[in-house]
Amino acid sequence: MPLADLLKHVIAGKDRPSAGQQNLIVDILKKQDFGRPKIKLPSDCIRTDTNWVAYTVLQIDDISSEEQYGIVYDTKTFAAPNSDNFEILICDGAEGLAAFGFRPVLAKIAATFPSIGTLVGPKSGQDSLYSTYPGFRFLGDSGITGVGWVIRDRGIATGGGNIITSSGQSGVPATFELEDVTFSSGFNGWDGTSDLEVVNTFGDTAEAGLHVQFKWDAASGAYISTDVECP
């Protein structure tokens, strides 16, 4: 029987609660939570600084608050570091909140919406996701102009590019310099302007017209070649 069912009304000046009745009241009150309700954020949701703009893409820059259960991330416009050492957030519709995208989230999509399942990802210097850039998968229209549903699809960064022989590369260089770089998975860590350096893993010869496949190697902290072939 619930404790509340054992309570009885008393008449002023005639009855007084017994010790047992008083204890029942105490027990019931102890079971009540009179504090402010606790708001639990989704597990993928975190707090950001003043760069927040709904549905835009940001790069984590630092942590501005290390308070337990109150971490706040400093952010900036994504600037590709030509490596795989960076992390992306997508701003939530609620001010000051953002998500990593491991669950479906809303994000700004540049230009026309792609087909469902298409790779979309961040582009250096921009705050939207672009078709064919890796990092996320497009899930569909949201009903909000320019905003669609996406989900994280990172994995290991892989891609390819052409050897730049005009830069003086010849023989068997320790590192290839590549142009016309494209990424097929992982985040696109290339800024689109500087030469992307890739470690020559297998001692291949640098020749004009060769295409180098590469991946990010976390152990060495560098892009390494996985194959060299004619285009």
C-alpha cells in the first residue's frame, strides 16, 4: 500500500497525529524532489561559444570552460589544417548548443540538395556542408530552406592526388607533393590551395602523370601513400 494511502485527516483541537503518523509524513516528504527539474541534453549535444549560428558548421578550437558537466567549446570557421587532427561541430537549433553528428542532425547544405546517401562535408573557410566532400552522409530534406538532415560518416581519411613534378620532385623522394587532391572518406583536411604532402611509403619513383592514393596514419601523424598508379 502506498504511504499516501495511510495518511488520515485530523480535527483541530481534538486529534493530534501520532508519532507513527508524523513519521509517515516525513517519509513521504523525503521521497519528493522539490528541486528544479534537471535538463538532460542528448548524448551527442555539447555547448559552444558565441560563434553559434543555427545549423552552421564549426571547427573546435579549444575549451573555454572545464567545469564538470559544463564543458564549453571555443569554435572557429573551419580552416583545413592539411592533416586529420581536427574536429567538427554542427550548431543546433537551440542557441549555444551543437552536436558532433553521430545521431541525425540538421545542417546547412551548400547549393542544391544531393541524393540521399551522398557524401557531404566541410569545406575550408565555409560554414556549410558541400556535396562530394567527406565527413557526413546526406539523409534528406528537413523542410527548412537550405537545411537538411545528415549523420556522421568519418572513418579514416583516405584520398588521392597527382604528383607535382614541376616542383622539382624526381627520383625517389621521401615525401610526395600532390595537387588535384580529392578525399573519398574521412574529413577533408586539405585547404584546397597548398600542396598536400604524403609520405612515400614504398619508395616509389616520382614521375609526371602518376596518381598517389593515401590515407591518414595516426601513429606517425601524417598522410602516407598506399598505392601509386597511372591515372
